[in-house]
Amino acid sequence: MAKMTLYYSPSSPYARKVRVVAIETGLDKKIDLVNAVLTPVASNADVDKHNPVGKIPVLAIKGMDLFDSPVICEYLDGLHKGRKLVPRKGRERWVALRQQAMADGLLDAALLARYEGFLRPEEKRWPDWVQGQMKKIDGVLDQFEAEAKTLKGKLTLGTISVVCALGYLDFRFASHDWRAKRPKLAKWFATISNTPSIKATVPPPA
């Protein structure tokens, strides 16, 4: 198998999802990691060469570049012969993909709130915008709490996505106590966070 190159950031929850999948599938030794520094207002020339959208993660392989995280994860899941992280059929498949969609939606809202409060000049910030994004985040968290039973069991792409989303909230929104009203979700997260692939990809201190 040819070497692959992953352009990523240690703090990116989307890239973390890919890294967890790589470890769980045993493909991490086949992937070279390149830490790509970029922001929404400062592009990275190396990333731009591989992704016209200029975003990470990007997986560069011979003859083709893949982006974004759902596509990369599905590609990696198709390369190994072990248990698939994206179930191939039945209800389990749609549960996993739905979980991924909710987790990625939470992250989309969290990043928009983060950019508004961290990158935008203070005099131009829009509090109602941030509140709107936080409402979306809480809506997803409440849904995960209601569906906590579906998170149990062996890791899937869906539950990996949820772990990375919750980890990002701890990383960038520590003051937003998402655990307070969601004991089932908090208990599951505490347990699953001991998984070696999850522990190995925790973002560095902010």
C-alpha cells in the first residue's frame, strides 16, 4: 500500500476524527502527518494544492486528493479487512451516519461561534449570532442525551464523530458546561475517552 499524507491540525476536531479512524483501522502507520497552519482568513499554500476549498483535513494519495473528513474516513474504512466503522447495511449504517451528521453539525456551529468570538474584531462581533450557534449546539447535545443508548457498543464512525465533537467543546468552550443536564451523555463520554485511539488524539492544551 502506498504512503498517504494527511494535512491536519492537532486542534482540528475533523482531523481528529480521521486520525482516530486511521488508528482504529490500523492504517496510521501508512499515513504521514503534516501539520498545516491556517485560519479562515489565512490560507496554507500546501493545503490549497490539494483542496480547492483550502480546508483541512486533506488526504493526499497517489493520483487523487480526498476531502473532507466523512469522505476520508469512508475511504480509510474501505482499505482494511477488519470490522467496518461504517456499517455496510441495515439500521446500524443509518444510525452511524446520522450520528456523524449531528456531530458535524454541532462542530460547524461551534466553529462559527469560535470564529465570531475569537477572530472577528471586537467592535464587529454579533452576540445574537453566537447565541444562535450555541442554541444549535445545545439542541444536538440534548438529542444525543435522548439517544444515549445508541452510542453504546463498539466504535463506529458515528460515535467517533460524537467523541470528537464533545472533545472540541471541552477544548474551546470549557465554560459551556454541556455535562450539567446530560448525565447519560457525560457518563458515556467519560468511558469512551479511555479508548487508546481517543486518548492518543486529544488536542494539545489551548
